[in-house]
Amino acid sequence: MIEFRQINRNFLVGGQPVSALRDIDLSIAAGDYVSIMGPSGSGKSTLLNLIGLLDRPSSGTYLLDGGDVTALDDKEQASVRSKKIGFVFQSFHLVPRLSAAMNIELPLILAGMPPAERRARVTELLENYGLTARADHRPDQLSGGQRQRVAIARATSMHPAVLLADEPTGNLDQTTGKEVIALLEGLTEQNVTLIMVTHDPAIGSRATRQLHMVDGRIVSETGRET
């Protein structure tokens, strides 16, 4: 489903070149549950951003469902992203002035879904994530766990094939974090490909594939025969 061939990502920092990713070769199949671990600055989030089409590689090829998405223009990449990829972030990234229901509905509006279908899907998602009683609450009226459940509901509202999670428990207490991880892991039972960046080895070890990064390279993989 996801294939990186000799992917590199370089930046200029203070006029000096920095290699954030170096010669990444990676294949991820539909339904895989992958964690990406490593020290700060190892390239974890850069790799996740490239997978999510939020950034472009400096060189190399990215194939998604067999198609070369590196060859697409920005508008074409945005279309692929909206249909196939969902995002969950450490800081939730909810729209402060919108209610929980409206935050969940936002990607459906942007996708041009008819109002009746939107309302039905939002109602279903609110029920699925235990948020019905909080539908009209703004983010500042929700707990951290509730905000992350809203973020997950929004991320899955378009039934993405790939869900990317960047430190999804970073702002949560341990108990709430476990609840959020259980919700994310439940999506893999629906053949959603879950790719998660985490600093927490206890969370990362739950994945069926664990990629370990150092200095922009994948230096090892555990969790299955490679």
C-alpha cells in the first residue's frame, strides 16, 4: 500500500544543509500497525509528514496504492490526502470556536458531502466515540481525552485507509492515554493502516511492526521477521 524508494528529505538551517531523512526504503501493507520510535531529531515526524503528503521528499519515490504520489501537484496531493489519510496529533488541532460535532463535520463539508449524509455520519461518530453528550461543547469545555476522541472521530470521518498518529497520548494522563490507544488499535480491526510516532516504548511495543530511527535512517525493525 505504502512504498518509499530511496526517500531523502533535506532542509537548510541557518544556511547549512541538514539531512532529515536519508535513503529511506519502506513498505507498509494495508492493515499494518506500525510504530516509529527514536530520539528527538531522528526524523520520525518528518517521515510521518511525508507519508501523509504534508511535505515532499527532496529525492526518491513514494508509491501509494501503486501510484506515484510524488509526481502529483499540490491540488492532486490534497485530494488524495482527504480521501485516503487521516491525522491525529498530540495537540489535537481542533478548531477552538467550533463544537465537537462541527469539528467532526468539517472534513465532510470540505469534501462536499450532502448535508443529510453529513449529519448521519457525525451522529454515528459521536455515538461510536462516546461523545453524544458533548456534541455541542467547544474544545475548551472538553477534557483532554474527550478532545482526542473528537480528533480521532474527525480523522476517521472520511473512512481513511491510513491513519497517522503523532504522539497521540503526549498530552494525556496514563489512564486516558491507554483508552486512546485502545480506540486507535480498534481501527486496525477494520483494516485501517495505523502508523504512530511515539517516544513511549511501552506504547510503541504494542505495534505489530516497530521501526527504530536514528539520524534520519531506519536502523532496525522489530516485531516481525524482516
